[in-house]
Amino acid sequence: MSDAQAAILRPETLVDEFKKNGVTHIITIPDSETNYLYELMQEQDWLEVIPTAREGETFAIALGLSISGKVPVVLIQNTGMMESGDSIRGMALDSGFPLVMVIGYRGWTRHGAITDSAARYTEPFLNAFRINYYLVEQNADGDRISMAFKEARATKRPVAVLVGDEYHGFNR
Amino acid sequence: MINAADVFRVFQTHRGKAIVIATGTSGKHWMDFTTHQNRDLNLGGAMGQTTAAALGLALGLPDEQVVLFDSEGALLMNLGIITTIAGKQPKNFFHFLLDNECYATTGGQPVPNAQGINYAGMAKEAGYAAAYSFDDLETFGAQIGNIMNEKGPVFVAIKVVPEVENEPIGRRQRRTVRTRPETIRTLRQELGIADS
């Protein structure tokens, strides 16, 4: 694999990590930057995708699935995560179930200043909720997703994966 | 309008082994009629997201009937959920709406367009398999048996008498309810679901 290829976070990496960690359901709002990931998830016969109308629903649906013994993952953008504040509080933090929330890090860059307020407030938001997070920017970071699952299971709390590479390999 | 307690009294005889989630000021009456507490869930407490949690449960337990007694104030906070439910078409999901036309717990202020909304119409047009409206107990009692034998998602809107609470929160008499963790634990034991 070339350096350029290694620098791109491939959607297949996320799906492989989901399978490795026994994920049964993805609860999501599709966005234009992750369309290929959405299509790839739809192709997996071991994975059920639940499209929702608003991000706050995703954490509550995840709670219902967790009660029933399933392994859900929430997949939304940082803007939607911030909209979901009370749902995160009441349906995830207060639930006592592990949950990995994969958050598209809109506006994230490590080059120069971050100008998008969606990115500026993402980590302060997670810190305010005392939710730990792992930054995943490229393929080589893929194993951090398994670290998030491990931490979520150990603590029975939500743990976030911030996808800081929304604008590369997720659309084809 | 129907007294919420009468809705539950009639429903109980048709419950079978359904898992029941009751929310809102009207939902408090369920505890007086349930005969299978191990299959009752307390999922309230996040600005109307109980509807979505009940959907998740129905999707995760496709062989169990899941019955939600929702309130219109809660549903209006997350109205898009009816499209999410319709999109997944859970055949085991029964979505009852106890519509008292107001926010009873905050003093009875009307919800937006309180008397002008056709909730069953919205659910049907969103894509529920079936939708009903009731405002008298006799008709509800005559049809509930058949409704519980239908394939979901089914929506049942019921006009209920508001039970407005005006006392400051600290002075209200509270009934002892089973906590959410307790109801989750007993349901999972009942269904043989291993600890996460």
C-alpha cells in the first residue's frame, strides 16, 4: 500500500471494525460525504441499517436495541450530535449500556486554523458530557475503533470515534 | 374523551404477553392494571425520545409484541420518528397515543394546534400499516381485540381526559414507580437476555 493510500480512511476499514466487534445495527442519518460507506453497510447481510429522521432518535433507538441484546452503533455528524444533547444524556449516559458513537468530524483539519464552528465545539461538547473519544484520521488509525468498543464495554458508557477524514475515501 | 385509566383497564384484557411501555401523565395509570410487571418497561426521561427507544426494542425483539403508550406532547417533540418507524415497518409494534391536548405536567397549557391535529392521519400517511382514532370507550373496547391481532406498525390515537398537575414539583405526591434499570433488568431476565 502506498503512503497516499494509507493516508486515506477507507470505508471498508470501518465496516471491518464493526464486524470484528459484533455490531448488529447501524443507526444513522446519511450525509453527502459518507454515501459510499452507507452503500457498503447496506450490502452487509450481518448488519441492519436504520435510517432516522433526526439525530436525537439514534441514541434512543440504540437503547432499545441494547436492552434487547443487540450491538448498535450510532453513526452521525458532529452537528447532529450537538442537536442530540438531551438524548445523549437520558438515553445513553444514563442507560448503563455500552455504546460506540461514530461522529463525522465536519470542519476538522490539522492544517492551519479550524474555521468551522461545528468542529470548534465538537471536542468541548464531548468533554462537557464526560464522553471519551478517539480520533481516526486515516486507515492506520482503524484499530482505535476497536479500542473504543473495548472501553465502551468495560465502562458501560458511550465512547465516541471522531472521523476526521470525512472528505476523502467515503464518497466514490 | 376517555379516562386514561379506562383505556388501560380495557387494554389489559387484550395484552397477552406484549411488552408494554407507558409514558406521560396519562401513562401512570398502567401500574394499576398491569398483571405482568416483568414485561413492563420504564423508558421515559429524554424529551419525547421514548418513542424511538420503543422502536429500537421492537426491532431488536421481532418475535415479541411491543406496545407503546405515548403522549402527544412527547410525540410532537420528535414527530419525524413516525417516518423512521414507517420506514422499518416493524410488524410487532403497536403505537398508542394518549392525546389530552395539553402539557398536563406543566399546568395544562395546550400543545400547538391542540384540537386541530389528526395524528392517526399523519401516521397513516407516513406509512404505518394501519391507524385508528378513538374518542369513546365503547368503540375502543369493541375494536381493540382485532387491532392487537393486526400486523404493525399500528397507530392508535385516543383522546383522553387531561389530568392537569398545577402544584409545584416539590409538593406533588409521587407514586412509587419501578426505576428504569430495575425494569430493564427484570425484562432481560424474563426474556433470557445475557448481560451486556
